[in-house]
Amino acid sequence: MTIPLDLARIPFVAGLARFGNRAAVIDGDTIISYEELAGRVDAVAARLGTTRRLVALAAANDVASLVGYLAALSGGHPLMIVPADKPAALESLIAAYDPDVVMHSAFEMAGAEASGTPALQERRPGSRHELHPELALLLSTSGSTGSPKLVRLSQDNVQANAESIAAYLQIGPEDRAATTLPMSYCYGLSVINSHLLRGAALALTGLSVVDPCFWELMRRHRVTSFAAVPYTFELLERVGFEAMELSALRYVTQAGGRLAPEKVRHYAELGRRRGWELFVMYGQTEATARMAYLPPGLAAENPSSIGVPVPGGSFRIEPVDGLDSADGPVGELVYSGPNVMLGYAQDPADLAHGRTITELRTGDLARLQDNGLYQVVGRRSRFVKIVGLRIDLGQVETMLAELGIPAAAAGTDEKLVVAVEGGHDTKLLAKIVTQGLGLPRAALQMHAVEALPRFSTGKTDYPAVLALSDNLPDGGPVTGDGGTAAGRSGVDGSGKAPGAAAKRPEDARAIFADALERDDIADGDTFVSLGGDSLSYVAASIRLEKALGHLPPDWHITPVRDLVPRAAAPETHRFGRAKRLFAPLESGILLRAVGIILIAATHIGVFHWEGAAHILMAVAGYNFARFQLGGEGVRRLKRQLHSLGRLVIPAVAFIAVAFVLTDHYTVANILLLNSMIGPEEVTTQWHFWFIEVLVYMLVGLAVLLAVPGVGRLERRFPFAFPLALAGLALISRYDIVDPQLPHPMPTFWLFMFGWLVARAKTLLRRLFVSALVILTVPGYFFGDQFRENTVLAGVLMLIWLPTLLVPVVLRRPLGLLASASLYIYLTHWLVYPLFAGTSPLLALVASLAAGVAYWALSMRLLGLGERWLGKRRAAAGTGVVQGSGEHLVGSRREEEPHPAGP
């Protein structure tokens, strides 16, 4: 259906260009004007065409997603939005609604024409859907896509809600809002709409409030507001928000669930002291986000109220029999206004419907107070709202019933409690439920019961279900009357006496807490966001594989809540019975462990096997690409400098001791400058060349990527960028020109090959990198074919064999050696001469043991030092606290660990 664009456009979208050169978007260090934004929007709208089509957008908080969103609205194309980091949600949406076009924010995907524009996947030239003329947006009620039921919003809904929010927040052209919530969530989307309406700016970011870089962004760009859900305030307490100097901050908004009255009062009073205001708001997706707000001046005295209707809206209380109280009539809160949805959609046929409702029954029980403010006192329907996600308890029960499992669900705004009847695997069921609802794993408690608790009438006793959370650990066996099996029979769920109960297996949270010496791990955290490095990565991966029964790909950037045990399988496991004797180990870990043994053994004289150090240079590049290229600008640079510190400090400390104890080294060694200014001939002063060259490479890359344009190129072309650098590095490998680099620097091409391996995600790219390796390694060692074959085998293993089976008894020793590889390389130069004239094998064992001991000591001291610095910064009010949690919808934070040592 072709429609005139002037009828399709939402006014605030159509009028973007009227703000001219005023800043519209702040993306890192890049500022995009309204005029430029409008141009990008028009270009994408033109690609979408004038025939209305159903569009799905996998959105992140980035420029490409914003442009795609506005382009769809501009062209009158009904748009469905899902989180970009939830591919399963997008697949579910495509299966249910069969969109005509799918847009992605990822720049590297085919179809993205330029940085800052979305990739378009056109599934058909026209549309197979009948789309109502008013339909503009389709959003999930929970901010995810756990259910195919979507809210149908019109163009007038979107415009009216943006106008009402801009009015009561008094948003002006000088305002700048940080996008602390996903744009796939109606609350986050309302921030975008209301600010673009008034010519204000959006500071696009996916950073959590616990990330120091978020507060740097707030200060650097003088951000005037940010949006929060109840959980955000818990995070603010961890980062020292109260002591922060944020001179530009004008207000903070809160929605997404009930904030405890004492916290409302606390933050309202804090805002008064610090010069900003707290807006507590109430809304639902069905009302295009907002229905009420509490005027900031009334918040401290009325912390349990939702306030007054937004401009243009109104409430009425519909009586419910038997619910009056001494404080006044109580009834269901019903909202009317121009922002009330058209209705729901449950399948594509519903997209043709116009308005089916004129007012919104919220399902909340409320009263009108004497001061004219409304107060919500409970819920009429069986819904709970957890971390901003509205959960239909009936849907939870239906989800499990479809699996043949009788269940009862109860909950509060803090937790969901589910009882399942029978001896089911509660962890597996919990994974199904949380993934289906888009709910954090920590918010769900799943209990297996002998029989669902019921009243004498036969109805489910939901208070008893809710009480399970107070009496039992998650997953504990429960009797039908709410008692534990242990309490009734004296045995636990395994049939053993309580004292003989089996020890519960480790979970990801416990493993990360131990490996990283942290106790502030939240569901949205990942191993890398918590400060994990390539050394702690090794130990954690081995323990995690044992705890989960498998090691998921990219586990180090997977949120804690998603690292759950796999259901046990019988002997049909793909490794069969060999699984009992052998276990998988990442090839990168195996190469580090075997490589350091070969290096030390060759130096000691146990045997002669060269080439391992050059393999480990490629492993270093591989880990650099995996762990140090997340984030951008100052954030990325700080992480890389932090990584360098963890490499340089133990190396310099040990070399300084070696300088004092022996006459083998010079001050240049301590300063890691021997490769730059040391003698041409190979002497003992060249012992630490690997570390020196690795430091030079990391410093050079950190400086290069800190240049804004270069950093954008790397993100835009994640495979082509390292390929270009590898090409430049090959100039020195083949001596085409003499770059006057330190003697070992031609190994940089191997480092870059490792980077390419990490980016070679497709078969074609792996074949291409393999060809490069096969063509360039021969001849590098002047005819030493055995050495060349060693390097070839190691790098090709990294490309084609991500994991290998090793004997179970060797997994932990190999992991330990890989973790300590850098320290073994350092210490063996001083240790093995002590055994000269005795046993070379004993010298090797002693060298390995000494390196492991120095590794353990260094990790302990570095951890203590980092925690001390963190406390000092927090006490100073900078808000620099690493790790800990995420906002509403957990998103993966970027990686940090440093490359592996030799």
C-alpha cells in the first residue's frame, strides 16, 4: 500500500531538520547535528520505500539503531523493536510475525552502507501484511519478546506521549540525556522521543552506571539527566553517587517498577541538597510509557504516591467490591488519554485492526488521596513487575503446562517463585522460564514439590508458593503442604541423611568470586566486565567447564545468569564414554601450557624444540582481539593501560631483583628497553625480549586505537582493519623496507595473524587466514624447517581446533601452567642455573614450580593493590568501582583481559 509521506510521518520525526546544526546525538567523541541526523534518516527511509512494510529492528543504544528507528517512523512503516543482544528474541519475532524487512545495528553486517546506518535485510520487495494506517510501533509489554503478544501503538500515541513527557520535565534545547535504558524498552524509547521533540541531545551509550566511563561521559558532555529503574538505585549506592560532582545534572527519572518509599524520600532529599530533582513516574507500555508522575517538590513528603496524570491524561477509580478501606475508596485504576494504545496484537492478522480500546485498565488497585495524588496499593490481576519487566504469572504456568509440568507461580516486585510438581530438573526449567520471559536468573526461584499446595476448596494456595522462598534454598524438595521432605522424613532430596547430603556443585557466580576475589557479582556481569584477565581466564574456564558440564563459546562475555548447567545426558554425549577419561581444553590454553614447557626445556637443555615463543606471539594477538577491543575512546584506552600494568609490574619487579642478584642484566632490562637500545649481539640481556616486544606492541596499538577515527575504523571493519595492519607488518617480515624497529619486532606480523584468527568467524575467513600462514611462515627461520613446521602447526591449531580432548588428570596442571606461563618465562632464567651439573629434568620441574609460585604471589598482591585503589577512589567520590551489575536488560560489557604471556 503506497501512502503520502506527510500522512505517515510523526511530527517530531518529520521536523528533525528544523533544529539545524544543534547537537542531536553524542556518540563517544562524535557529535551529530540534527541536520545530519535528518539526512541519514531520509536516506534510510528512501531505501525502505513508500510502500508500507512491516519492519523489525534489532536495536542497541547506537546511532545505527536510532537512524533505523526514526527512518521507519518517517516512512510510516510499522516497526517492531527487539534488543540487539537477544538473537533468540529476534528469531521468535520473525517466526511469529514474518516482517518484510529486518534492520540490524551491527556495522559489519552486509547491507550497512556507512557507519551510523543500519543494515537492511529485505525479505521481500513489498508487504504481505495488511497494515492499519495509524499503526506505528509494536512493543512487547515486558521489554522483551517472551510472548508474541505485542502492544499496537499509533503515530498519535507516540507524538502525544513525547509531548506530555517533555512538558512536565520541561525539556529544552540545552538538555542532554544519557541513554541508560535500552531503546527496545518503552521507557528508554520515551527518553529518545521526548528529547528529539524539543531539540535536545542524546548521549548514546550502552554503559552501566557502575562503569566509571559512564560518569566520565556525564561530566565531559555535561549530561543533564538519566533514567533509572529501581535496581539502578542499588547500583548508584555502590559507586558513591551521593558524593559525585555532577554540576550539569538537572533531574533523574525513575520508573520500571515500584521504588521503595524510603528510597524515594532519600533520593528526593539528596536531589534537593545537590541541586537536581527526582521525578518518580508510573506507566505501562500500553500507554506508550507514561501515565503519571510525582512532582519533585512533593516526593519527599509523599514517597508512596505515583502522583498526578501526565498532561493530557486522566485517571478514574473503578470500584471493586469489598476493597474500600479506612483511607478511602480503593478500586482498579483506569487511565484515559491520547497515548492509550490501539490494542494488542497476537498474530499478523491483528495488524490490520484499528482502535479496539478507548481507556486502559491498568490492573492496579489504587486510591485518590486527599492531597489529589494517586497511590497504588496492590494488583487486581496476576501480574508482577520485576526489574521493569511485567510478568504474567498465568503465562508462566501455561509455559510449563505446555511441557506437561503442573506448576504454580507467585511473586512480588522483587522475585518470582515457581513450584513445579514432581521430581523435575529445576535448573533446566528455570533456564527455560527465564529465557522465555527475558528475566534475570537471580529474580527466579524454582522449587520441586511433591504436590502443589492447595486450599481445602481445591484452589492453588499461592501464599504457600510464595512462602517457599523464605523456607528453602532454590530447588529444594518440598512437600505439598509447604514443608520440606527433610522436615517430614529426616532425609534430604537425595535420600541421604542431612549430614551426608552431597555438596552442591559450584556455580558461575562462586567461581568468578573466587577467581577474581570479588563478592559484588550481579546477574548481568560477565567475566571480563568484572576485571578478569587472560591468566585468571584459564583457571576459571577449567572450573566452569566442570561445573556446567560444558564450556559455552564466548563464556567470558556471557552474563552470569546465562551460565547454567546443561542437563545431564546419558552415554549419547558426542565424546561417549571417553568423556570419563578425557575432557575438552581450549587450544589457546593448551598452546600456552605446552609452549612454556618447550621454551623452558629448550633453554635448560632437556631437549631442543624451538618455535614455541613465536606461536605464543600469535596467541597473544588472539587474546588481544578477544579481550581488549571492547568499548571506545577513553574507556578502551584505560582498559588497555590497566592490562599493560598487569603485564609490566610483575615483569619489572622480577627483572629488578635479577639485576641486583646477578651481573647478567642492565638498567635497560629493568626499563624493558633492551630491545631498543641493547647490544646487537645476543647476550643474556636478550632473555626478556618477548616481554619487551609484547609491551611495545600493546603500547603502540593502544595509542593507535585511541585516535578517534582509527578506533571507528576498527569497529567498522573488524576483519579488514587487522588484515591491513598485518599487511604492513609483513613489510618488515620480508625486509622490503628497513623500518628501524627493534630486532625482534618482525614478529609483529604473527601477533596480527593471531588478531585475524580471533576475527575469522566464517569458514571462508578461516581458509583465508590459513593460506596467509602457510604462505608466509616458510622461509622466516632461514631454512629451519622443523621450527617453521612447529609454528605452522601451532597457528593452524588455533584456527581450526578451538578445543581439544586431553586426559582429565592433566586439565588442571595444564591450566595452572598456562596461567603462570608469563611468570615461568621470567623466573626460569634465575632458577635453572641453580641446578647446573645436576639433573636438567629437575631444573625444569623447579623452574615450572617457581614460576607458578611467583604467579600466585603476584596475583594476590595485584588484587590487593587494585582493591585498595578502588576503595581510595570510591572514598574520594569519583564513583570508580569495577564490575557489579547491569541495568534493566543485561547487556554484555566489553572485554578487558590482557594477552597471554609466553
